[in-house]
Amino acid sequence: MIPFTLLPGGIVEARFADAERQVLRSLALQVVTLLESRTEAQGDPAIVRLLPAGYREDDEAAEEFRRYTESELAQSKTANARTVVASLDSDPSLLDAADWNAWLRTLTDIRLALAARLGIEHDEDEGDLSTEDGRAMRDVYDWVGYVQEALLRTLP
């Protein structure tokens, strides 16, 4: 099933099964929690992936960049995730351009966090599939990628 339909005026209708809505809501809220607790989670691979260093070869410049940009970037990502959570309260969800942009950004953030947890660094990486949890997380990662692609294909 394709979860998105383009309506007149550039509005996108999103329809998900209840379980899918719950998973998306949970994942978006986990991004919010992770970003809001980022000071306690320094060094967490998901935080590093969501809030990357501006300069990889220069620690001093990277720290300066982070000092000026991290808070605003985290707030923007949190606001996007909260938009997704709020839009999932209705069925179907009707998404205007600002909403579907928030969805695309949040789906990317969810996939980045999951990739960090799985150890996926490059497209060809499978991640850690040695445990049942790892395999389940990879399935979620792939499904979120499908949702993101379906939304992109639906957009005007």
C-alpha cells in the first residue's frame, strides 16, 4: 500500500494502519528525546550522526561551529519531529508543504539515528544483524526508507 496521495493544492494525504502510526510516532518522539537530552548523550553515535561536526580535521573549528549552530539545529529537528507526531493524531493526516518538509527531514533523522545504532556507515553496509533486535531494527530502517521514498514520489 502506498501511504501517500497527492490532493489538489499540493496537499498530501497520509494514511497508515494504527500500528504503523504508533511506530512512526514512537520513532519521532525518540528523536525528540535524544535531541533534548543531547548534553547527557555526548558521544552517542546517534547524536554524532544527527548533529555532525562542521569540521572533521580541525577540532577547535568544529567546537566553535558546534557552539554557534548545535542548539538551533537541534531545535529545528525537534520542531520537525513534533510536527510529524502532531500530524499522526488524525487519520488520514493532511500535510501541507511545511508539514511534508518536516516529515522528510524527520524521516531522514530517524534513519540516521537507526543507521548509527546499526553501525551502517555506507550504502552497501548491512549493519549489525547478529541479533534478533538488530534484524528487527534493520527492518524498521528499511520500512522508514520506503515511507520516505513513497512521500518523495508523491510530492508535486
